[in-house]
Amino acid sequence: MLKMLMLGLLLSSYVYAQDYSYPELAVSPRASERLRIEESENSSWLIHAPLQISALTTLAAGLNTSSIKKGQNDKSAFTAATAVGAGWFGVSLWMQLYYKPYYLGLNSIKRIPNKTPREQLIYERMAEEHINNAASLAKKIKWLSFVTNLGTNLWVMSESESGSTGKNLGIIGAVAAFGPLLFPYRWESVADEQKNYKKKIFGPITMNTTLLGMPGEVNSYVPGMMLNTSF
């Protein structure tokens, strides 16, 4: 009877530990489930609003060439602002219409079999790649747009008459350039949340095990519990 009890405890410990062998399979929701959730909930155009507002204010500042300082014919600052504003607004429109990272991710992984544990692991890791790729792109866009929009607006301000419309638009554009930093893409937070869910799996875990009995007793074992905090 004691041997059967020990065997049952050992088996339960093994199964419990196996559940945590791969965090991709133990996390809830899984990466593939997160793709489905986000694909259905994040189709709003508002996701691109901070970038679009920043781009439009930069474009407006660039188009206001009448504010250039008197006696100065170089309109490079206004041309740069116009190009940057129009460029980022075009990028945001293209992403709004055609770039759907979670939808593309779901279409990509649906061809991967996910019946065996190995297949499920590959399936979830590929889903994670799509989540992380979207976050990586969002971070690049955030910082590139911030630097280019802020820089061109400051340039327009330096080339505009004091108190002119161009000067004021440059100030507004410079402030709006911080929008993507203050309100980053949802794609970033999704990736961060998924990573945090996985980290929680690696907290202290208790497992059933068998321990040696009292010193001096031969072949003496007792049921016990082990706390594992090292991963």
C-alpha cells in the first residue's frame, strides 16, 4: 500500500512538473488565443490616432510657408516638415487599411498542425513571434516618428517669424510629437502583457514528492512537499 502511495505521489509530481516544462503551453491565454482576442478587438482606427495627429500637425506647420522670416528665401525647414508630416500620415493610413498583424498572424499559423505537444509548442511559439514582431514594429515607429516630427517642428519654429501662425503651428506640432510616446500602440502592451503572464508561471511552485524517513531507518520514506524557486 505504501509503495502504491509513493508511486502515485511520484507520478503526480512528474505530471505537475511537465505542465511547466514549456511556459508557452502553460500560460493563459496562450499566444494563439491572444491573437484571436486582439484580432477581434483591435480593428479601430483609433489605434493610429496619436501618429496621425502628430503627422497632420507637422504637415500643417510645413505648409504655412508665409510665416518664414523676412528676407529669408530658404524654405528647407517647411519642405522637410511637409515631407515628414505627409510621409507619416501616409504610413499610418497604409497600416490602418492593410497592416493587420494579428489577422496576418492567425492566417500564418492556421496551417501549422497542433495536435501533439511538440506541434503545439511550435504553434504557440510562431504565434508569439507575430505578437512580438508587431510590438517591435510599433516601437520603431514610435521613436522614429517622435524624432522626425519633433525635429522638423523645431526647425520650422526657428525659421518662422515670432508670433506668426507658422511659429504657433510648430509649437503645436512639437507637442503633438510626444503623442506616440505617451499613447503607444496597443501592439506593444499586448506583447508586454503576454510576457508578464509567462513570468508568473515561474513563481515558486510546490510539488508533491517523497522524502527519506527518520535517520537510521532503512528503506523508510514519507510523503512530502518540495518548494522550487529556482528556474
